[in-house]
Amino acid sequence: MPKFLIIDGSSMLSTSYYGNLPKSILFAKTDEEKEKHYSEILHTSGGQYTNAMFTMLRTLIGVYKKVKPEYIAFTFDMTRDTFRRTQLGADFYKANRKATAKPLKEQFIQMEEFLKVIGCPVFMSPDYEADDYAASLVEKFQGPNLQTYVLTKDHDYFQLVSPYTRMWRVVTKDKLEVLKDAYSLYGKDVYDVLPANVFEYTPEIVYSEEGVYPEQIPALLAITGDPGDGIPGCKGVSSAAAPLVAEYKTLDAIYEAIEDCGGITKNEKELNAFWKESLGVSRSPMKALKANKEMVYLSEKLATMKKDIVIQEDLNDLRLNIDIDELIRQLKNYEMHSLVSEIENLR
């Protein structure tokens, strides 16, 4: 069956950047101190930073050798001021994140252009995030005649897993061993064909890890929140989130159960008793859920990946068709001579 690989480019480039920084920057305590050591970051003779690009390209070559997908797409973030802030009014969304460091910011521009000129489809815009494009690509192309994979380290992508789409999550070596030991849905030889330090998630494994199925992940995050993305959720209810979502499936159904009580103390006590005895929810979340209803629903919207972005390309436009000569020219331009040798060996 043909394979379609969607790569979270923003996640991969960021991980590559921080994974290949001098210790003088990694251990610096202030931004000012980090900037003093920027000259130690891998760069060309002309001063272009390349540590993230080099590491990401080396990873991609390894992925290609293992996977050899017929179709490919890269998704990137352009800004934090997407529709989640402009349309939903959530100015707090991702507000807790620091500004992107200059050497990484420059490499985002360089990497995106690099991929385009060698013939790779790149999806990004000011209105949507990388994961929104991934979700829309999955929605348009997944099906029984195409095996779709999404490569990322972001757990938000659990919501895209389906019988036709697998999440290839990048994890540490220690985490990979834990996961391999915990789940025996596959034979061990499956890892021989997966990229390095990648674990493959099925709907069943997502359920085992999160307590809910992929399509319920936004409802789960609506209650638990996501500190990394600045999604508030409902404070003090996180331990009850998975049992409630697993039982009721949707936020609407959870709130319908609460509203059916009519605010009558006796009815609410009976519902709390059901949650405790049947769902194992020891501390009642009812008061918090009622008080934070508006924020819970907004959190769900923030956590839900857009699946309806118009994708003009058809599947054939996403066929992996690298211009090898241009690739080599670009690698030489960025003085990545060791990678040139690897590409020459792939001819």
C-alpha cells in the first residue's frame, strides 16, 4: 500500500535546533548570556546558522532510507497570531512561550525555502498552525487505499490517529523502550522499518495512554488544559477528565448530565455518587465544571485541529519527487558536505 508521510516541520526543526546547541548556550541563564555565544552555533563561512537545518536534514535522510514514502508533505507554523487569537479572541493562547531565538527564526525561513526549491510540498499560512494543515491533509487524503503517517513529537496529534492514519511520535530512547515493553500489538520487527526513536500510535494505544479515543482528545484537553499551549481547561478537574470523557464521549453530553440535575442538590448528589462509584471519580468536579463552562468550551476550540482548510493540491501533487541536483546544490551552498556524500550514495 502506498505511504503518505506528513511531517510536522516546526516541531522537527525546533527539536533539531535545541538538540544541536553548544553547552554554553544550553546552560546560559539569561537571553543576553545566550546571545554572547551565538557565534559558537554551527554556521556557514558566510554566517548563516545551520545547526537545526543540518540535524533535521540528516534525520530526514534517515527517515527516507527507512520509510521511502510515495507521498510527502511538510507543515510549518508562521506565527502565533492565528485564528485562535484573531477569531476566537484567545490572546492568552501560547502567550507563555518565549520569542523564538534569532538563530532558529532565521533557520525556519531557510529550511522552508530549502524544502520548496528541492521539490517538497510545504504548507503554512498566517491563519493556521502546522497541526491544522496536518489535520486538513489527513482529512482530505486518508482512506483504505493509502497508509498515512504523521511524524511529530507533539501529543496533540493523537486526535488524528485512525484506522487509516498512524501517529509516529518522536520520543527519547528510554521512553521508546518503555512503550515497546508496554504494548505488544506489534511484533518487534516493526521497529526495524520505523524511523529512529519513533513509536507508532494506533487508536487502541492512544486509548491505553490517554483513557479516551483519538476523536475525544479535544474534549479531554478542554478539561485538563494544556500548559504548553496555554490552554486553561478547568482547574482542579484533570484527574476526572478522562473518566468523564470516556463515559459521555462529548462535552455536550457531560454538561447535559449536569443540567439534567436542574440545580437540585439531591439530584447533583446522585450524579456525584454515580461518578464516584462507577467512574472512580473521587473528588467531584461538578462545581468547577459549572463555574468554568465557557472556558472549557473555548479550550476545546483551541485544542481542536482544523480539518477544513482548503487543500488545492491533489495526491499526485504530493508525490515524493526530489530534484537531486538541486538538493546537492543547496547542501553545498550551506556547506553540508557530509550530507552531500550521503545523497550521492543514494543515487
